[in-house]
Amino acid sequence: MRWHRLLLPTLPLLAPLAGCGVNNPTYFAPPMGAIETGQGDAGAEIASVVTLPFREPFQKEQDRLDESSDALGFREPWLRRDQVALSIQYTITNLDKQRGKAQVFVDGANEFTTYDRAALQAAAQAAAMNNEDVVVLPLIQSIPVEVGPGETVRGDIREDDFAEAELDLDAIGRWMAPPAAVLINASEVNPVGLERVPSTVVVPAMFQVTVSLAAQRHMRLDFLVRVRDARERLLDMAHASAAYTPRPKDYMPPAPMAP
């Protein structure tokens, strides 16, 4: 199982900062602010979705994409992993009077595929025999951490974590890779499950990030999505209504064949 970045005590996150480009990243806060698990909801999980406002391709850019896609034999993404780098900075605060465990999960969407873990979990549970529990793996998960009463801890989901998750998402969505294989194994160590991914593939970047907090106690998650945009395609929030709006397909595993 891949785990990502141990949490450490620190101060709460600062407010979002503006910026652009590779060396001057842009930070995006969740649209509804911090998220909290309910009081007394042991094992509760709550999620927040951040959609990043990239601009549409200009006509000349779209024409080049179409030509490149024809040459490759499959679609080249507008938002590429090698041009867009994502990471997350977050804090977890225990609002309860008792110590409890917490964990952060990250899912999301590129322009071809949406990985909706809640929908996948519901579908898997409905198909399960004998009401057995089914676990659907996230694209990224942090190491579980214990948080004391009133304590705040900090964590990071790094750019290399996202780079791996973006490869996994594309492999699962477009190339029928088995999720359990690619999500458990780091591709640079064990590329199992990636056999169908073309060597010429251009891995798409995520344009939508779903961040979830699972906690045993009443806890709050504050986070910022950090974007380094090599082509400076991000729009400012005043123009976000004109953002690129792809319609990715929801990933659903193929139905098992009848015996």
C-alpha cells in the first residue's frame, strides 16, 4: 500500500495566495471553506471538490491538439501532467475532547475520466454478496494520524504523489488497468497493471480534485490546492465562469462475466 507524507504538528494554514506560472504557484481554497466531520460520528468521512479554472484552448491550439491526437492514434489532453503540477497543503484540527485518528484521501478527474470513490463504493457494496464490506481504494491516501484534543497537525500531498495518481487515473480510465494493481504499486518500482498503456501516452493532469477527511472524532480539515502551471493557462477567479469544462466519463469497473 502506498502511503503519503507523515503529518507533523504545525500552525494552521494561511489564507490563499495569488500567483501564476511554474515559479510562482497559485493556491486554491475549497469553495465552501474548511470541512468538518460531525460530532459523535465515529469513522465519518466528508469531502470537498475543487475545480481548477483553466482556460479553453485557442483555435490554433485545438487544431494542433487534433493533429497530434490523429498522429498518436488516441486523444492528447489539453492539460498535461508534464505542464501542470499539483500538490496540497492541509491541516487537521481535533475539535473534540478526546483523541482520535484521522486520514486524508484524494480523488479527482482529468478531462477523460472521473474517479468518484463514493459512487464506486456504493456500486461495489450493492453488488457485494452476503453484505460483505467492500473497500474502494482512493487515488491518494495519507498516513493515518492520531490527533489529540484541540491539537492541529499538518500534512502535504506532494507533486510526485499527484503525478503517480494522474498516471493511475489515466491507466484505469482509458486503458482498462486493474485499479487494485496500479493504486497499490508505485509505477517506478512495480509497473504491474500498466501493460496496456501506450509508451507514447501523454498523461493528463487533473483539473478537479476531491479531498476527503475521515476521522473518528469531530475534526476540521483546512486545505489549499497548489498549482504550478507551466503554460500559464489558469484563469483568475473573476473569469472562472469561462473556464475549460470537459465532460469526463465516470469510471466504473467492468461487470463480472456470468459463469
